[in-house]
Amino acid sequence: MKLDFKTTAFVFPGQGSQSVGMGRDLAAQYPVARQTFEEADSILGFALSKLMWDGPDTELNDTVNTQPALYVHSMAAYRVFTHLYPDLKPAALAGHSLGELSALAAAEALSFADGLRLVRKRGELMKRAGELAPGSMAAILNLDIPALEKVCAEASREGESVQVANDNCPGQVVISGAKAAVERAMEGAKAAGAKRAIPLAVSIAAHSQLMASIQNEWNEAVNAASIKGVEGQIIGNVNANVIRSAAELRADIQLQMQSRVRWTESVQRMIGNGIKAFVEVGSGSVLIGLIRRIDSSAVGLPLGNPSDFAALE
């Protein structure tokens, strides 16, 4: 094994990492992965695995499907890992946005089934919020957070707010909110020295006040789920701190709906706690790219396909 698990964290991706074919090779090679996809199909009552493997991508990219697809692929890969290496446990866990729920399930704070139902509910609620109050998001390149917070404050109006949604890494921050406010903030960011302001192809203003319409329903869904405390380290999105108790875990995934994903700070927290290597469990390697921009000395390895498991040896 290449990694020292005393200094290794597992991280779980969020939306944007999905692609048609995700998890297919994993299920073909490892029975425990195949069983995970079959279990998910049974819980959801439809063949999510077929949609993940065969598309079409328009359906896979619908947030009600994207979120459970990413969760199931991450959990299938994590189960393969625990099957192959039952004595190895990462020193810390964290997930980006939706990926925080995958981290909770991997830590056994949530059962696989409860986590999947919550993730599906999250996708349904966020889609509905986007229909009730359509918004937009944009990536802002090379403008620091304090400057961008000032831009967002100046671009916001009564009933038209915009805020920092994802602090992904130095030089890449996502803003979210009402479409007109996001457009004003994009212009303001460029005027303030941003290298680029790129609109994202979404109609959902994730991690913003536009999610307020579904917040109570989300809180109820989280409160109804069976969540227990954990012994290991989970780094939460909202405060970028270690969270362990059931109450802290619930609060973080509830508050996350309208709060900033503090990914840069989360990674810095893990590195400060002694983490040197990050394994991205599930689809793609988006988080590894962000982590390397946060700290170029960090080691990053993907873990979503059979070839990734072979590379771990």
C-alpha cells in the first residue's frame, strides 16, 4: 500500500463530477460494487444504475438523478475499498457539498439506505427551489474572497441577493443567487480585477438564500433520518471544522443548504491536522485538482475505477 493511512483523508465529490458510464467498470469487476448499485436501484424503485451507465446525459444531469448517482458511485467505491482493506481507515473524511452526505455514510453516521433517501430528497427539493425561484451561479477566477464579498454586497438588492457559494480553491470561487444579481456581480467582479467571470449552466442557485423555500422541508428530512455520532474526523462544509456528534452532523448538512462550502478552509484544516494525501472516492478527480491548487505538496489519488484500485497497491 502506497499510502500511510495515519496521514490520508478520503474526500467525496459533489455535482459536476458525474459522467455517463460512471461506476460501470467497478460493478463489472467487484461483486460488492455491483450489489451496491442493485441495492440503490431497489431502494429508489427505478434503475438508477442503467441511467448512470447508459445515459442519456440530459437525464443524468438532472439534479434529482445527479445527486444520488454521485452518492452511489462514491459508496460503491468505498465499499470496495473496505472489502479489500478491512483494517485500513482514513484519518479524516470530507465531502464537497452533496459529497458531505457520502462522507457521513462512509463514516457510518448514516446507513447507506438512509443516506440515499436523503440525497434523493435533497435533489428533489433543490430542483423545486429552482423552479419556485430560478437563480444562477457563476465561477469567478482570480479575485480574493474579501473583494468578492464586497462585490456581492454591492450587487445585491432587496429580493435579489447574491453571495459566495463555493470557496473551491485560491483563484476559483463560485457565486450564487438571483439571476440579475449574479449578472451585476459578474460585472462588478471583472471591474474589481477578476480574470474571468463564467456563468454556469444551472438554474438552481445552490448554497444561497434562494434555497430558503425548501429549508424547513430539508430540516425535517434530516431530522427524520437516523444519524449517529462518529469517532473519526469529519470536516464539515459550513465551518470547516471537525464535527463528530449527531447534532453537529445534522446541523452542518442542514445549514449547508444556504451556506458557503468552505472547501479551501476544509482542506487547509485537514493539512493542519497532519493530512498529506487525499483520496477522491467516486467519480472523477475534480477535488484533487482543487486540493493541489490549495497546497501543491498534497498527494492526490482518484478511487472510482478498477485501475485506481490497482494503482493503490
